[in-house]
Amino acid sequence: MKSLRDLTPQQWKSGIAAWLGWLFDGLDMHLYTLVAAPFVMQLLDAASLADAAVKEKSSWIQASFLIGWALGGGFFGRLGDRLGRSRALCLTILTYAAFTGLSAFAQTWWQLMIFRFLAALGIGGEWSIGSSLLSETWPRHWRPWIAAVLQTGGNIGILGACAAVYLMAGINPRYVFLVGILPALLTFWIRRQVPEPEEWHAAKKRAAHAEPGVADLFRGAVRRTTLLTTAVCACSLTAWWAFLFWQPQHLRNLPELATWTAAARDQLVSRTFFFVILTSVAGNFFAAVLAKWLGYRRGILLMFVGFFAAMCSTFLQTPHWQALVWFWFPAVGFFSGVFGLFTMYMPPLFPTLLRTTGAGFCYNIGRTAAAFGTVFFGLFSQVGNFRLALLYASFLFVPAIVVALVLPEPRQLYEAAPVDSPLD
């Protein structure tokens, strides 16, 4: 199967469903990131964005979101293995759409924290289910490219969040969250049009109610894969989320922007995020080229090296805001394309009935480390100055690079795979 014309209707439908799920995932994920400081300032009735309480509470809210993401990856990942990919995908989308919308009605910072935690359960689950759905329905040689396209769906969703915040600049930031209700409409189409993969049905039939459990992630040959992928995700995601969350606050607090209005700063943050994510799209396809040329492990390794070099170089210095917006921040965004590779790299490492559980656990458990990192690096920084915190966060790519050196390559696992592993 070498041409897109050769794909079956089921493959197209599963691809569209996963891509749209990721698009809305990215939208709902980053609405808070872009309006965190002004919305929390409003909820706390604080005097300015530089208020220490605003920084503290907004970081705790983001930490709860990342913990929810990790737990959701495990919970909905388990449902994906037991109930099926299509059914579980609908549940994840409904969850993050409902609680993102409810965030608009928060009256205190802790209510917002609860809503973001619950929304994150769905967002975390969608990653493992959507990626597993495609790994079970699309041909193997297409997977590096579909990984890039899938990650691009998330990038476009983030651009949608940027557009929403840009267009709604100057009005109450709480209303931005109402945009997050839209994904719920997608679930009606998924339930009617997207069947469960035949590979999942066959594995369920073979298992005959003797299905593997969560503990099997830490047994036999699977244990090494679980530990290595969890470690590499924890380090890299902590650094990336520290950048995503504190970069807008760093930009808002630059001395040369002190005379700007709040609306003008919000629009600059949105434009900057737009450039970062636009370069991330290019990074997705660059990472896919590396994976096709060198294999997943080496592709991930080289992208991590570039990630570290770009992020460390950005915060070693204090460039003018225009240099940050037009070059340095987008350079960091380009290498975030590495996360697109994980969508097709990780699920096939696990047996079919442990696939969404394993991918969801290993990728999203890194969110727990990222949650700690968001709070730690935020509290560690001086009030209104996040440069040093982000510089130190970049060094988390060093252990990620070391672990990437010994990551398994899927082709090696296929050759000694159990009966229910993804051979095509």
C-alpha cells in the first residue's frame, strides 16, 4: 500500500477522528496557558500580573492540570484496552470539552484548579487512545508521516487557541474557555462512523477474558520498555511544559514591555505562541524525515540534542523582545516536533490489549514530573523573572538524551513479538 488512494474507508475515518480529537485536544489544552496570569489575577483580585500570589496559584493550577493529564492517560488508557478505542475516544473528548467550558464559570482559583484537573483527565486519555487507534489501522510505512500529521492536528488546535485569545483580547479572559465546548459535537460522528479496529477485536477474542493488567507493564520484557519510555518522557515533557507555561509570563514581564497595555501584551503573547507552534509543525515533519531515514530511536535522540541547544541558548542571554518573538522562541518550538514521533513510536512497543494502557501510562506519567517541574521552576524563579528558571529547565534534556541512547527500536521488538503484538 504505497498511495493514499489505497487506504480503506475505515482507515480514513480512524485517521480523521484521531486528527480532529488531537486538534480539539490542543485547543482546550492551551486556552488556560495563554490567559493564566490575567484570569488568575482577576480571581485573586490582585493588583498586577507580577504579584507573587498570581504566579504561585497559576502554577498550582497548571500542576493540577498536568497531574490530571497523567491520571487520565492511565484511566482512559485502561478503558481503551477494555472497551475499545472508538468508545473510549468519545468519552475523553466529552470529558475535556465539558470541563473546559465549565472553567468559564469558576469564581475562585481553586474552582478553576478543579475544572482544569477534570478537563485534563480527558486530554491525557485522548493521546494514548488516538495514537493507538491509528497504529492499529494505518500501514507501518505510513506511521512516521501520520505521526507528524497527527501532531500537527494538536498544533493547529493550539493555533486556534491563539486565535481565540487574540480575537478576544481586552474582554474578560474567562469567556475564552467557552470556545472549548465545541469538541463535544465531534463525538456524535465518531460513535456512528468509526468502528473498533479489527486487531483489537481479534486480541479480545484470543484473550478469552484473560486480559493483561496494569501490573504486566512491570513484568518480563515489557518492564524495560516501560521504565525507559517513562524516564525519557518525564525529563523531556517537564522541560517543554516549563517553557510552554512560563514563556508567556516571561514575555509579559520584560522591562521593555512595561508601558504596554494589558491587551497589547496579550496580543503579543498570542502572536508569539502562534510563531512557536507554526515552527513546531515544521519540526513534526523534520522529525518524521529523521525517523524514516535513521529510525525512531536516533530521530528522537537528535531532536533532543537540538531541543537542548535551542532552549539553553535562548535563556543563556537576555535578547530584545523582538529577537525572542521572531527567532529564539520559534527555534525551541521547532524541536518540539520530537513529541510527534512518540504517537506512532510508543503504542507498538506494547501488546495489543496493553497498548493504550502502556502508551498512556508511560507518556502521561511524565506529566506528573512536569507538574512538579512547573511549580518548582516557577517558585524557584525571582518574582517576574523566569529566565534562569527556564535555563535550568533546559538541562533536563541532558538525561533525556542519555536515556534516548538505549531506547528500544520497534522493528527489533517486532522480530520477537508475542502473538497479539502489532504485526502487519
